[in-house]
Amino acid sequence: MKGEKRASTRERINSGLAKRYRRERRFRMFGLGAVLMSICFLGLLFGSIIGNGWSAFEQAEVKLPIHFDSAMFDVDNLAAADYGGLVKHSLQILFPEVKGRRDKRRLYKLVSSGAPFVLQDIVVHNTGLIGTTREIWLPADDEVDMLLKGHIRRDVPESERRLTNQQIGWIDYLVNWGRLEEKFNTTFFIAGDSREPELAGIHGAVAGSFFTLVVTLALSFPIGVATAVYLEEFAPRNRWTDSIEVNINNLAAVPSIVFGLLGLAVFLNLFNLPRSSSLVGGLVLTLMTLPTIIIASRASLKSVPPSIREAALGVGASRMQTILHHVLPLAMPGMMTGTIIGMAQALGETAPLLMIGMVAFIADVPHGFTDPATVLPVQIYLWADAPERAFVERTSAAIMVLLAFLIGMNAFAVFLRRKFERRW
């Protein structure tokens, strides 16, 4: 009987272990499946963005024989010259058979409406061109660019596309004669926003993001670290400090648009700070980022062993000397990591900045903290709402740039943590 009981007990144990192992294998398989599914969805997202955005780094340009007639230029006022007339005259030279007014309008539409301004910048920076004839590359219209990239189909009826058969014939002529090519789109990186897709760039948005993040970092890091040090090292344990800690944790979960409403009410309506400026944007993002930095800094301070503090106090250091000379240097890597993650979160925010007017159309590149500005996420939002097909690829390209910044900042945070982190 005893042998049978042992056998039955062993069988029950083995059966239970087998079930447990099967459950563990199933759980492991479910976890692995979830990870693989997440990677697949992430790959689809990135693939869609890259597939739509990579072509934005090229822009169609047309080479025109521009005759810089000296009679048209006043050296003291170069902006008064008829640069649009120069572009039209060069097109008439290339296509002398085009006579009708309607046909001429269609011909002129092949070149970007911003080409005269590009030509003006060229003359301003090189006045030696006046009186000569040069071959100048100028931006083509966005519809021409879309045709060359295959986004406008040739096999559909003429009434279903924005380019006529006559215009497509002129485009093919320019391509065959080497006067129309896809070139690297430097305008995308050096220009501000524009209503014309071929002239739109991210320089203004990147500059606005830079100024905004500078204000955010300059305010949130010292305030956040000082608050964490006080709460963790000096504050007494009572209901008041417990209430502060609870509120800080709650603020970290508040929707970002609430901070935008707060900035609208306080910084704009109460203090009358300049609307749509990097200064106000940085102040709003500081309010949003502070809870994250405070929580990360407190966690870093808690990770420093009490023996460090006791040893410093034991050799005669004051409380402040212990914090400044021993605890803070050891906790600083974690604080910097939390700060960088908070800044990356602020870089990708849109909702709070919409509330303070940074959604406005800003064509000029900001040069200071009080200049009207927008940021990269808001620029993406504006382009995504534009009706032109060319803005679709520019939206995806701007998302690629933003993701590159975010991935770089998070990678830098991981690098700092691994390089300076100490395990106790």
C-alpha cells in the first residue's frame, strides 16, 4: 500500500509539474508572439513612413537660360527687378512655338511660383551675373515633381489629372534634353514653411524646436533637481510633503493639453508674453516636463546607498556638503537620463503648443526666443492637413527627421545610463 501511495503521489507531482511546464511554455510563446507582433506593426509603420517620405529628399528642377539684362537691374534696389519676367522670357526661348495666352499660362506653370524669389537670391549673392546669360537651375512646380516621381498617372483621362497632355509633352521635352531632373532637395533642410510644397522646408520648425527646448532645459532641469533634492533629503515627513508628492505623481499623468490651457491663461492672458513664441512654448513644456524630471531624480537619489551619506557625515561633512560632493555626483547619471527622456517627450508634443498659438503659419526662420515660431510636430500637423499631394511625402519626411531626433535622444540617455551607472 505504501509503495502504491508513493507511486500515486509521485505521479500526481509529475503530472502537476508537466502542467506547470506546459503553462510556462505557453506563456513564453504568448510573450514571444506579442513581441514579434509589436515588431511587425512597428516595421509596417516605419516602412509606410519611409516609403512615403524618402522621395521628399529629391525635388524636380528645371534648367533655364536666364539673360540678366543689365537694363532691368538697379544696383541700389535689386529687389525691384522683374525676376518673374526673366523666367517667362527664358521659357519662351525654349518653346518659341507657344503663342496663345492660355498656352503660355500653362507653360509658365511648369516652373514654381517661387522661382523668381530664388532667382532674386542668386542675383543678390552674385551681382556679377548682371549683363550675362547663364543656365540656372530653378525649382519646378510640385505637380511636375509628382509626375516625375510617378504619383500622377499618365494613363488616366486628361480630365482626371491636373496636368494636361500638352504640359506632359513639354515636360518630356525638357527631360529628354536634360533640362528637367530630380536633384537633392536642399530646400527641405534650409527653408522655412511655404504654401508651395516645392519651397517648403523644416528649417524654421527645427529652429523653433531648438529654442523651445533650450528654454525647457534651462528651467526644468535645475528646478526639477532642486525639488527632488529637497523632497528626498531635507523635507520632513508630514502630511504637507506627502500631499506634494501625491500631486507631483498626479501631474505626471495629466493630459498635455491641460498644460497648454494653463499656459494660455497665465503666460499669454495674464503676463502678456509674445504669442506663438519659443519662450512661451518652453515655459509650457517646462510645466509638463517637471513631474517626469522630479520623479526620475528622486529615484536616482534613492538608489544611492545610505552608507555613502553616513560615511560622509562620519568624517565631518555637513549635510549640504554630503549632498553636493557625494550624493549628487552619484545620482547625476540617472537624473540626466530622466531629463533627456523628458526632453524627448517635450520634443514630440503638439497639443499644448496648439493652445498658445504655435500652430500659426510661420514662413520666416526664427532667430530668437521671442520671434514667432513653430515646432517640428506642429509643422507635421500643418502639412498633414494640406490638400496638395506633394505635402504627403514632406509630412512623412518630417516625421522621419523627428523620429531620428527622438531615437537619438533616447539612445543618448541609454548610453549615459550604461556608462555612468553604478551598481551597489
